[in-house]
Amino acid sequence: MNIHTSTPGEPPRLGPLETQVMDVLWDHGPSTIRGIIDDLPNDPAYTTIATVLTHLQRKGLVSSRKERHSTQYAARIGREEQVASVMNHALGTSRDRAASILHFVEAIPDSDLELLREYLRRRDDGQRS
């Protein structure tokens, strides 16, 4: 198993199986190890998913709660929050943040530009969210 490490301040890097497990938790909500395995496209070993969940807990992305005879695992942050964290970190590593932002905005589709414009209008009017 390939363990991706992060430097301080960097969002946790996820390997392919970690990403699949997080996708299950984001898409289906809290689950047991067996439930996660059932929702994965392949059929990994129980111990493999248990190890992945341990790594995700160490990275601060997953929490666990004992319930009777099983343990429920849940995502601690949303998919969108994780993606935003990765994007913000990527911008922070640029030597020219403004240029990187402008290149990014130049590449996004018109529908996303309209979403961004609407958000900025609401923000400027004091109506965050």
C-alpha cells in the first residue's frame, strides 16, 4: 500500500484506495468496514480497508464510533471542503498566486464563471453563503 505523506499545512494526500474509501463515506454517509467494502467497485480484504481507515483517521479525515458489535466510520470533512483545501494549497505554492488564479478562472466553463459572479455579488451585498 502506498502511503502519501503531507508536509505541515498541506492538506492530506490521498492514495487511490483512500480516495475510493472517502468517496464511499461522502456518497453514502457513515458505514462499517463491511459496508464500505460492499460499496467499493472491487473486493479488497477486510484488513486492507481497516488499515486504510486507520491511515485516514491519522490524517484527520475520518472519525470512528463504536456501536454495539461494530464500528461506524464517518468523514470528518466534506468532499467540497477537501477539494477547496487542496486548491488553496496549490495556489499557495505558486510563485505568482494572482497569475495562477487568473489562469484557473480563464480555464473554467462559463457556467462556473456565472456561479462565481453570483457568489461575489451576494458577498458584496453582505449575503454570504
